[in-house]
Amino acid sequence: MYFEEIKVGHSFPNIKKEEITRIQLVKYAGASGDFNPLHTVEEAGEQAGTGIIAHGMLIMGMTAQGITSWIPRKYVKKLNVRFKKMTFPGEVIQISGRVLEKKENKLVVCEVFAKNSEGEVKVSGTFEAILPSKEKVS
Amino acid sequence: MSNVKELIGIEYDPYSFEVEKGKIKEFAMAIGDDNPIYYNLESAQIEGFKRIPIPLTYLTVIDLWGGYGFQEKMEKLKLNVTNILHGEQEYEFLKDVYAGDILTVTAKVTKVETKKGTLGGMDLITTESKYTNQNGELVAISKNVLIQLH
């Protein structure tokens, strides 16, 4: 992938994740070290009035997976997201993205979204990548 | 906290944690990210990495396992756990981070804003963390925004 090949407005192919399960939340809790009981303990979810909710950072991780399936990890330099809505076990997340801008020094700025099947935005953000150029570097 | 602005400048005690190959694999598997660069040295090298690199959101592992857990962080900032939301998160990479690296983190509260949002009044508390590797190179900067609902 070269800087010259990227077009502003280009949409990356949607990445559809598998349904989020409670087991996945247990795995993510252990992997990340986020043991907030809201993500794994039924009673804690009930007490909060939300039920068990997914870690926002898990959805950001899925967002990052989408990005690095489009652009090699090596080139991605920055990712910024906002957490918009809670995500629940049973939901299916899709990652979509689009090129917003091309800048100097082979920098591309893109937007990215994690949405559920109904199109509700869970995470929205932008990322930046520095791509190699076809031009010979002197 | 009587005046949330007083949080500005609060620094966390620095902490260090090693980036572990097995932990990278565990983290990628939990997300369901099957990118081979996180599992296999050869695949990582084909993409131009020296060793196995970290996923874009992996630094949360360094923070939570190596530094302050969520509860400890809340205590440090004297915030009430029940009305806190994670609003925003940013990672910026200045250099590659690899399995085997030992990262040292310094973090402090850099900004506190009070706003009226759709959920009513809220404070936005920004913490900036800097990650330095064993060679003394600044490799990454993260920004975390916590929302305290009034």
C-alpha cells in the first residue's frame, strides 16, 4: 500500500465481528486487567441498572483490529476514539472507516466507527497513518 | 472533591511493566484479532517489525497490570466510581513497541473541563501518560478522558 494509491473519500471494507459473548468479556477482563465487575458479574450489572456491559476498551480493540486489517499495523501512528454507547453481550459489532484527508509527509487521516447491527454507533474516532511513497527517497 | 479543577497536575507514581509475548497473544485472542503479526515472529518480521509488536490498544495492559487498577485510580483522584464513564481514549506511537520491551510510565492529570452535555452537567478529566522503553526512548503517549457525571 502506497500513499499515492489512497484516495480521499475511499471507504474501507466493513469488518464484521462475531457476536460478543460473556466468555469473551471474561477473557478480555483477564487479558487487559480490567476487573470492573460491571463487565462480568450479573449482580453488579443489575445493581447498576444496565445489566452486564462490554468493556469500552474491547470495542476500541475491535476498532483497532479493523484499522490494522486495512492498513498495516506498522504504518498506523495514532488512534483517538470516543465512547458513545454501551455495548452488551449478544451484540454484533461492525467496523467501518473512510479516508478523510491526505497531508504532508505521507500522512493520511481517516475516520472509523464501531456500530452494532442496527447501525448504532458505539465508538467513533479518527486514526492517522504514515504510508510509504512510490517516490524515490533521495 | 469540592473543586474538580484541583485535580489538574496530580501525578501518579511511575510504574514499569514488561511487554510479554504471551500477554500480547492473550490480548489479541480476547479481542478476536487474528492478525498473525501478534502471534508469529516471522509474520511480524515480514511486516517490517524486529519482533512481535503490540496491538494499538495494548498499552491498557501496561496500565492496568503494571500500574493503577480502575479502583486505585478512582481513589487517587477521589472520584466516585458509580458516576464515572470512559469518555475518550487516544494512543499515539512515536516508535515501535515490542514483546520484551520494558516500559516505564509517567502519568498526570493535564486538563479538567466542566460542560453541559446530553446527560446533564459533567466534568471531563484528561490524564496523559508517557511510555518510555528500556533504552530511554519515548515510544508512546496516551490520553484518557474520564467523564464524571454531576
